[in-house]
Amino acid sequence: MERILFGDNQFFAVNHISDEKSRAQSIKFKDDQAIIKTLDDAREAGINTFMCTTHDRILNICNIIRANPEKYKDYQIFPCMPYAHKYANAVTELGIVGTLKQYVPGNFFGSLFKGGVAYLSKDYTSIMELLIDSEMKMFKGIKTPVVFLQNVITDLLLGLRADEIFVAYHQYIRKKYDAEAGFITMNMPKLLDVLEKGGIQNPVICSSINKAGFRMSGGKEIYEKTLQTRKVRAIAMQVLGGGAISPKEAIEYVCKLPNIESILFGASSKGNINETANLIRKFDQSLAYNTETIKAN
């Protein structure tokens, strides 16, 4: 994984600081070309990985990327699924069977006999596989080396102690898409326990990691201990603590932590993209220099 990942919250009016900024972002990114321009600004800053939900509008972005293969030849996307609002709205409007008919590939009760049997027998693993295939259709032809399970599902499964679903998800992503299974959570220490118990070693886990302890279930100290003593490929998100920490202070803290493989952030402007990327590289270089100096002495 690359050190710096670019997220999509700002494109869909998700802002942890203010509703006013959310409204402004909604207006700014109402057109797909505005999203592409911001992604291109991130590419100019050396960020070639886009980590995004499976929001319906992402299909339009994927179509633009596919239509320009030379321009985006080194580009990759980390899909995060499911986009919960899409399914919640569909279930409300269509019911469970209607939602499955709409979103699984092909004819649910016809050509995809597997799907019909899965529903009737409550084979949730098979249904999960069908829904993964449905979500992944929009990324066909685009590099997707890591495919994430969204925290709304990850943490629900943690609470239900449905540990076998994590293993099934991990195995299916590897078998069907030759990719790593990633997990987004608000409880990294607990999830790591469960994944290791299921035989998933050194997993890719994306979680809130910040100096303020914002959305870090169990507290900042247990996260720091986990990173120092356990084997995990961690991605730090929400590093600004919902706006409680200055960018310089926030990035310095995260860069000094062990086992942080990547840092995920979103931004609306080219200036903010460059500022954050430059801060990450600055503190990474400073840490590397200090480490080499200590070794030399």
C-alpha cells in the first residue's frame, strides 16, 4: 500500500467539523468533473490511490478513469463496501427480496440459482458473495488491490460475534479478486483479536487514529500499545480528530507511531491536499533521519 491515500468524504458532503462545510462541499462537488479535478490535484501531489465507498456516483468516476487508460495507468482504487445508505433505502422501498433482486448480478431467481437457494436457506455467506460481486462490477478494469468492509458492517459483526463472516469475506476477496481483504472499524484492538483468532495474520485494518482519541474505542492508550506490540498493517483515518487538532500536530503524532502503513485523508482544495501530503512527507523524512542518526551512533 502507498503511504498516502486519498478519501472521498468531501465528495458526498461528509464533514466532521460543521454542517455549513458539508453544504458547501455538496454544492462544489455536484458535478462529476469537480470530483475528477480534485482527484487529479491529488495525483499531482503524488497520491495515486483513491479509497472510496461504493456510492452510486463512483460508477461515473470509474467510467472516466476507464475512458482514459493512459492518464490513469498507475492509478488504483480501494473500494469500501457496502454503501449502507443505498441498501437501507432499498430495503425500505423494495423489501429484502426486492433489494437482492435489484443489486445481485443477473436474474436473482433465474440464472443465478445460487442466489435463490441462498436466500431461502438463509445462507448469508453466499448472499454476501453475491453482493460483493454486485458492488465490484463498477470497478471492472481498474486496479483494486485492497477491498474494504465498511465499519458499519464490521462493527455490527463484531457486536454479533459473527466471526466466521470475517474469515469468509477474507477468503472470498482473495479467491475471486486476487486482492487483500481490508477492514474498517472503530475498534481496532478488538477486531485484531477476532481476525487473528480466525487465522487472518497481519491484517489490513483502517481505523480512527489520532492524538485526541476521537472515535478510538477503548481509548488512545490501547491503540498505541496495539501498534507497538502487535502485527497489523494499520491505516490511520480521521487523523485530525474531527477538527480538534491542528494539521501539523496531528500528522506529527501519527507519523511517529509504529505500524502505520498508510494515512488516509480527504480534502476539497488543492492547497489543503498539498499541505497535508507535504506534512506527512516532512515528518516521515525527519523520523527516518533521526532513526539513521541513532543507528550510526
